[in-house]
Amino acid sequence: MPKIMLFAVLYLCSVSIVFAQDEAKKESRNVTIIHAGILLAVAGEDTHNEKSIIVEDGIIAAVVDGYVDNDGTEDAIVTVVDMSAKFVMAGMMDMHVHFASRGDNPADRALNGVKNAQKTLMIGFTTVRDLGAVDDTIFKLRDGIAQGDLIGPRIFAAGNIIGVGGRDNGMECNGPESCRKTTRDMISGGADWIKIYSSCSGGRLCSHEDGSPMFFEDEIAAITETAKKYDVKVAAHSHPRDSALQVLRYGVRSIEHGSYIDEEAMETMIRDHVYYVPTVSVMDMLEEDLADPEGDPIMQAHERKFYENNPPTIFEAYKKGVPIATGTDAGVVPHGKNYREVERFVELGITNMDALKMTTVNAADLLERSDELGTIEKGKVADIIAIDGNPLEDIKDIEKVVFVMKNGKVYKD
């Protein structure tokens, strides 16, 4: 064979080998395997020891017994994460935050939002529902995180709140046509949820005596019917009993705060599977306010009544079986302490297991994302955290998050 022909054959063979190697690399799969010492796959069910969670393409591919170091295939590039001495569970969720509501201008609010989002993810909260912002900054933050440009939890955002006549910096709802238009505008502007002020808000805590509903019946109907048309759920800020009873008649998905809901409201919420998000973390702030000798006596009187009434209301709702999910009102209370909601639930008498269920399984159900979120099961999104301790024995161990994975990507280890 002439030398030139031999060289040509050898060259083609080498090119073919390199091409085949490149193709093999392209076809290789990246797999992460988490060795879980104690696994709470589904809050509300038993824990399991020595499990391996196999994650591929952001999804939980399998949960198997023992510690394995491969997924049973030959084409996977495997990364093993050793959490064999840790407590592993689904990422926690906070159903009431305000990431980008503070700041004198959009730039300040954006910067605060970025910092608050990162802080929240790093303590183990992989999903939040943001229920109130001043402008569209929260939508840009949500999208930036979803696209991978920013670090933070998955966000379901309401944007600006709808209130009567634009009350409390909310979007105007003044008559049914106004309410319908505002609801449409919010949804077309990017809102995943609609949030309404159905009672007094902000710095004026309500009692059931002075908490008459803020909307007329036709206004509430216009909001909820319009939202339903676009398959968007409504969350109602409602402290007093009467406003809660009003909005419950029109199909809201959750009652926020619900400080003075009564037995009738609770029974309605059980019947219609409406969630209660009591934002009990606010009690930390109230304790500080009530201890201030220079505090406003009128405001302190309101706060004291709320402080005394709210815990037994929450515990009664829990005993009756009202669906409850965690929501801190972070933004009113400090960001980065979202775990306080779970701890406060336990302080009220709720079991550790049920408190963990409220921040995972129940939160996913509230969002109507139970097929994707809230548990560590095959086919679910890989939102996984590990804790140095056992929150079923000591709930304060949820402050010791040492590993965070969201969508299969590790953010803290």
C-alpha cells in the first residue's frame, strides 16, 4: 500500500476515534446520588434509614435502599453526595413572603429582592409564594431565578395587591368593572396569583368588631370570577371573621393571617379545602413591640389582643383539621429566619411532624403542585435539603441546614 494511502487511512481512523469519543461524551449522563442517613421522603409518613436518592436532569429518578455509587448504567458520570450522617427531607416552602417590597425606588427593591431570595434559599427554602410587591420587580426576580441568572427559591408571585380604591398602595378595585380590569391587568402583567386586601391591613391590626369587609359582594365576585377564567388562584389578606366569611363564599384559595376566624369560617375552609396561612412568625415582632415602654399605647392594645387571640385560633384550626401551610410574612419580619414559622407552630402544640408537613406537603398542595413538589419521590423535582440534626426530635434543628439542592442543582454543601 503506498505510504500516502496508508497515512490517509490512519488519519481517517484517528478522526473516527476522536469523533466517537466526542459522541460518547455527549451521550454521557450527569447523575447525582445523595446518601441519606435518615430520610423523611414524605412528611407525615415514617422516616427511613440509609437510602440513596438518584437525581438526573433535575428530577428524582429513584430512591433505593442502601448506599449505592452508581445508577446501574455504564454511561453516567456520577457525583456522590455523602449525607449519611444527616437528616434529609424535601426543600421547605414559605407561602407568604415579600422579597421586593422594600426600597425607595425600583433599583433598591431589585437589590433587596436579590439578597432576600439568596438568603432564603440558603436556609433550605426552595419555593416561596410572594404575596405583595410595589411594582413588577418581583416578576423580573422570579424570571431571573427561573432562567438561572440569579440565585434564589422558585417564586410564585402575586405582584401588587388589589385593594379598595388602591388602599394601602394596592391596585385599585372600585366597583366590579374596575376590579375585573385590575385583575386582568395583573394577570397579563405576569401575576401567578392574585392577592387582595379583604380587610384592614398594614399597621392597623383588626379585631372582629371593627373588621367589616372592605369589598362589596359584586367586587369580590368580579375578582374571583376573572381570576378563575385564567386559572389563577386568589389569596385573601383577612384578619377579621366577617371579611373571611365573605371571601370564602367566592372561592378564594387561601386566607392569609386569619387572626379572628371562627368555627363557621373553619368549617367552610375544611369543606372547600381552603388553606389557612396564619403567619405566626409575626408573634416574634409583636413580643418586641409589646415590650417597648415607649410604644404607642393604642397600637399596643391592638397588638396585645392579636397576640392573645391568634395562638388559640391557630391551634383550634389545627385540631379541627383546617388545611394549614407555613407563611412567615417575611418582609414584615426579617428575611432569613423563615424557619421561625415552623418553630412557632410547634410552640403552639402542633407536632414536629405536622409542622414539617405544613412546610412541604401542604405547601405543595396549596400551590396545586403536589405532582412536582413537596416530597422526595420518583418523578418529583429534586428540591432536597439536609440537616445536621433531627427536627423530628428537636424542631430547632431546622436552623442547621447544611445542604441545599433545587431543581437538581446543588447550591449549598
